[in-house]
Amino acid sequence: MVKQQVESTANGKIRCDACPVMCYIADGRAGACDRYANVGGDLIRVDPLTIIENTISEGGNIVPFLARPDEAEWDGDLVQSTKRFVTAVGAGTTYPDYKPAPFIVSQKENGVDMVTVVTEGIFSYCGAKVKIDTDRFLGPETSAIRVDGETVGHVTTGEYGSQMLSLGGVHHLTGGSKKEGRVTCDTLLKLCNGEAVDMQVDGGVSLTVKAGAAPVINGAAESRMRVGCGSATIGMFAKQWMGHVDEVVVVDDHITGVLSEHQAGKLLDVPPTGIRIKGRRSTPGRYFQVAEPGIGWGGTNIADPLTILSEFDPKTAWPGMRMLMVSTTGEQYAYYVLDENLRPEIQTVLPAAIQESVEIIAENCEPALSSVMFIGGAGGSLRAGVTTNPVRLTRSVKEALTYVSCGGAPAYVWPGGGITVMADVTQMPANSFGYVPTPALVAPIEFTMRLEDYRALGGHMEAVVPIEEALAVAERRVSPMGGSPWPTEGRNFRWGG
Ligand code: SF4
């Protein structure tokens, strides 16, 4: 474990200065965040410094790294598989920021002298964007999301087949009550470390969210992400219904599709059926607002799909007309035949071809997951631990001279000012995140660049050490997570030479 420099003691306690809390810690005890402890007078970062290797996975399997295009393919020879990347997980934090980051390590990569600056950043400005693969209605947009009764974020604009949550952020961490800040920080910590969190949406559902796992909505695990909107579903499967059914309605809260009116039906010469759909017609065969949003058919509030139909047009419809109604996941479906009065009569047995088409819709749905993206701003004082001239780091990142990663996971760097990064928490080593009671989240961040570029941007050259010094204290070795590429193979890094 990494030993920190102790700068002051009082009454036999040592002072941790890794964050503004400045805990005095007695021998054998840990500080307020449980990240640092006093072990026989030494200030120790409790969690092990973690490195990524391309040799042996945590499960003991040999894992080949992804070779760069200009390198020979790895042939299984362990002698070749010695790439190592020092992550910031367990590295510690320096405070105030003008001190060099805890590890600034140099190593040769592809014949180039490289340097990686690692630090566990303290992020008061951070949060999580959560994508929940479901078309069920979680609650009105902008509704508050609560954990233990405290507001920790809100429902934001939905995306294609997924609902989105925006959690955390400086207003909930520091702008509300002390409890709100503490609960928000705890929620982010758990989500980012891959733990399940129960939450409640105001005017909506109860949710259990865990990164990489199926969301649980009102106590039921979601299984399928819809294949597309109702119109897309018509477009994808129209041909398969030909000759087996006269009309298909794909019920969807966003865009309900109607085969006979849809362009796909027109091109396939499907005749008009006299169907009348409630809701707002957008373009032919595409209807908005056929019902209220909910957790029923296709993310609407309906349990009976016939409620979205008005009476069939008697001039066009005919007795015996066959109609399939199906949701965008294929979870709900019903097959009808019009009676003498042009009223749909439900059929208990579906023709085999229709049954098969419903199964194909279901088969084309991907498993519903919750995805958690950590988002944090490293554009502030954290940069001073990297360089004496912080704005040069920002420029270097923007110019793709410096590659940013979080616990070795590729970090998307937002355009515009500052260094606002976003990373998939499932690509980071387990327990990558910590907290301090200010409150703020502690997240690993690494900056990798060529040594000559580091010098040019005013880096702490006096603090650069060979990677072996970090390896000597590293106690945890992991493989690249979730099939992610080797850390420095990121897209926003430009190899020199
Ligand atoms: S809260 Fe943690 S990091 Fe901050 S001073 Fe205390 S022990 Fe150190």
C-alpha cells in the first residue's frame, strides 16, 4: 500500500492532508473517509495501488492485449506480454493542488519516452448519467429522484429505447442540506462502485439501479430493450407479415406504427383496412400520443390495446379482417379478427407465422441494462498537480497530446472549456471510487503523454520516477476491464514520432 508523507502530528496523532478535512488520525485508526489510516505512525493509503497488466486476469486466465495495428499480433508468449499501466486507483491524493500528483511515472512505450500522471481526484463537481434500457415511463421529465427521501438528481430527456437520469452534481452535493449532500455522495459512490441503489421518482416508479445489471422497476426486473419505435418495427418486419395478416399495429408511447398506412405497407401493396387510431397523426402510419405514458403496452398506460382504436371505417373494413397488435418488445401481443359488425374479436390461438413474427421481435430486443457513466470536471485545481501551468494541460488534452483515462478506462473528454470527462464505471477496476466528507467523490484520473510534451507543458519533472517505483508498491494487478482496449490506445491520444 502507498505510504504518504506526514507533514504534522499532534498528541500522538498524525495529520492527513490529502483533502481539506485534514483529519488527525490515531495509531491503528482510519480517517473520516476510511481511505487513509495511521499504521504505526505511517500514513497509509488503505486501498491497494492498482496496475493494469496484459498478462493474467484476476480469475487467473491469460489475457492477450490488443496489439496496435503496426505491431505483431501477440502470440501468447508471456515474455511479450509485459505492458503495465499504473492507474490512480489507490494512488492517493495530494492537497493543496500545487504539490505534484502522487505518482508521475515514466516508461518507454513503442520506443517513445512516456509519462503517466496519476491522482485520485476529489470531485465536488461530478455526477452520474444513468441510461436505463426500458420504454416504461419512469416519471415526468425533470421529476426529482430521491434516495432515502433526499433529492439526488432528476429524470432527464429520454433517448431511443432508454430513459435517462441525471444524478449528483454540485447543487445536490453542496447546495442543499447536509443530509442531501451526504446521501447524494453516498448514492454516487455506490453506483460508481457497481452497487445497487434503490431510488424513487417523484410522480413515477420505484427503481433499483446497478451498473451493468437489469433495472428493477416497481419491483420487476426489466428484461428487454425495445427493438425500435413502433414505426421502425413496422419498417423492419413488414415483409414477414405479408399474406398472414391484414393489419399490424405496433403500440408505442412515442411513435405507434400502423402497417397499412405506413410507407413500408404502401411499398408492399398492403390495402387500406379502415383502421382509425386515436392520437396525433404525424406522417402516414406514424401516430404520436395514442395514450398516456405508463408501464403498460409499449411504455403507454394501457393494458387493453383496443383502447387506442376508434371504430373501423365501414366503407373500407371488412368482416374477417385479421389484425395483430404488438408492443415494441414483443412482450405484449394480441391477434384479432373483425366480426360481422366490424368489431375486433380476440383470437386465443395465433397462426404459427404470426406467433413466429412476435418471437422475432422479442429475439431482436437486446437485454435491458442500466449503464452508469461517471462525469466529472477535472478542469479546476486538480491540473496543478500535473503541471505548474494548468491551462497548458487543458490545451494539451484538447490537442490530443495528452490521453485521459479514469482507472485505465477510456474517458470521453467533452469539447469546450475545462477537462470534463465521462467514463463507463464498468470498465474501471472494482472499487475505483471513494469519497471525502466535504462531501465529494474521489475518482481515479490519469494523464498520459510523451515525456517531452510533459516537459513542454511545465510538468513536475523533478517528481517523475521510473515505473518500477510504482510497481514496487502496487499490490493489485488487473486486466483491462470488460474487453476495453489497452489504456493508452485511446482515441484522443496521438502517438508521436
Ligand atoms: S477525510 Fe480522508 S482524505 Fe480527507 S483528511 Fe481525512 S483521512 Fe485524509
